[in-house]
Amino acid sequence: MSTATDFKTLLDNIKIDNAGQISKRYGRITKALNQYFYNLDSKTANSLQVGSYGRFTGIRGISDLDMLYFLPATAWPRFRDRQSYLLQVVKTEIKKTFKNTDIRGDGQVVVVKFKNQEVEVVPVFSNEDGTFTYPDTHDGGSWKVCNPRAEMSSFRALNDDRKGHLRRLSKMIRAWKARHEVEISGFLIDTLCYNFFSNLTEYDDKSFKSYDQLSLDFFTFLENEGDRVFYYAPGSRSKVSVKKSFNKVAKLTKEYCEEALSATSENSRNLAWKKVFGRPFPNYTTKALSNVNVSEQFIEDQYEMNLYGHVSIECEIRKNNLLEALLSNLLGEGHDISTNRKLRFYVDEINNISHPYKIKWKIKNVGDEAERRGNVRGEILDDEGGSERFETADFSGPHFVE
């Protein structure tokens, strides 16, 4: 397939597939609150969908939904000094509709926890300047101000100027976040993509066939951002916190993009892009590929994912049974593993994970030589009891161990 078709397929694969369910949940929550505060049955009045769903940058599997609920001005005297009580009232009224759903107050929001996602409901009072005042129950209670309409308006305007590329890039970066387990919020992703496109006009007249170069340019931009504590959100200029530095993973991803752009075969190209965006990026499939043993397995197909803790692995490289180097040192010096070496991969560190647990391994060979040999691999293998895996380096090319 062409570059344009591949990236169109990527975006199609990550498109939200339960919009109807989401809309119904928003509607039922809104109706429950409207009945109490306004004596109305409307499912749309007095609420605003915000967050990634409101900015149209969410992707399939979206788990966090956000909405503002506009309280009547007449309710201000009742709740002015009772922020916790306001959240309790909102929780109680929503509970009447969702009797068997876990609902709780959490600082500034009421969280409605469904099986596949959470809706955070923020009760707000509207201000004349277009901002909203919302409750904060911490430290005895206070009121804070937010301006999501300005954020969404600025984002929408730049997306229009950039012919839709801004929203598409934001969605692609969410796929990257999932693939690499990057600790970065959706709001920060949208802010970074906004900053990237703010003064960049060269893609305004480009199409999907340029999305390979666009990806490289974005991760180059991301790598060069440096370590920052926060960014200013578009429109509102509110602070968007950086949970953890993303520079190293951005640098690694930039190298994957370069690998894809310099690939000598379409299969190698697509495999490189899958390293960037994960499973949603399409496989390269032709009759010529039928002789290649593509047997890759994915852990998310075998287990429900709930990521936490930290695991690191190391590798001993031996020649003639003598320890030659550790892989971490070799990579740090910019060297590759030579052929005809014996490799011992082992679990080097496990943090915040308690027994019992299982260890599984995945070894995958990538590139033209692996395809020629019919030795792509990619199966998920059980650990044999020692938290280690023995392999051999028989030929040159990219190899991945998880």
C-alpha cells in the first residue's frame, strides 16, 4: 500500500468506535442533573463536552471523558461555601439514574465509573467573560476558574488553518503514547501538537502521502523540547503539567521514523512504522510476503491490560563463553551486537509489582535478512523459571526483546 493509504488506515483503525454509547452516557448524566437543577428533561442543555472528546482528538479505547455542567446562577448562595456539598448533590442526582454504577466525588469532579471508561463531571458557574468557576474541595474548599471554550476555540481555529492536520496528528500521537506507554496527558499531547503547527505552514497544501515526513518532523520537534515542568495551553494560557520527561522516547521514536523513511522494502517500512504507532498501523501484505513466517503475537490479545509498576531487562553478551559486554553499555556507546554471540537476557529490576506474577518473553527479528531466512518470529514465550532467556546472534539486523 502507499504511504497515504497506510496513514489513512492508521487513522481509521484508531477512530472512536463507540460514539453512540458515549453520547448516550453524556445525555443521561445531563438529563439527571437538568431534572434536579432546572426541572427539565433535556439531554443536551446546560452541559459541554470538553477534554479530548470535546476537541475531537480522542481515539478508540478512550477511557476518560470530561463534561462541564452549568449550574443555575440562583444556586450560588446555596453552594458558595459548601464545595463538598455541591459534589455530593451532583453525585446523588446522577446515582438516581445509574443505580449500579460506581460514582464518587474526587476533589474537583464527580467521577462516574463505567466498565470501559470514566466520565468526570465538573459542576460550574458561568462567568460573564466566558470562563467558568468550579469547586475545589481540597484544603477546606475554594473556587477556581477554567476556560475550556477558549482552549477549544483556539485549537479548532488552528486545525482549520492547517487543513485538519492538527487533529489527525493529535490522534496519531495518542497511538504512539499507547504503544510506548508514555506518561503524558491528552491535554499535553494536544498542546504540543498545537505548538508544533503554530508557525508551521509547509503542510497546509500537503496530503496523507506526506505524513511519514510529518511524523519525523514532529518527533524531531519533540526531542528538542528539553525538560520542562509545564506548557501553556492554547487559548486559556492555563498551565499543563509535564508528568515525566518524554525526550528519550521521542529520540528513539525519531530514529524509528528515520528507519521507516530509509527502508528498502515496503514490509520493512511498515514494520518500522508499527514500532512508532503500534498495532493500529497496517501490516504490509502481498503475495510476495506469503513466504515470510509472520507469526507475531501481542500480549494485549492474551490478557486484559492494566499497566503499573516497572520492569527492566539486561543482556549479557558472550563470545566463546566469556562475558564480552552488557547490552546497556554497548548501546550507550553506540555499538551493535556482533554476530556469532550468545546472549542471556534477564530481568534486571522489578519495582512495585507483587507476587504472584508470570514472566513472558517476546523476541522479534526485523528487516530483509530476517524475512529472507523466514525467521521473523514474534511469538510470546513462557519463562522457563529463571527470569532469563537465552538467544544467539546469528545475523545482522534489528532485533527486539520484550
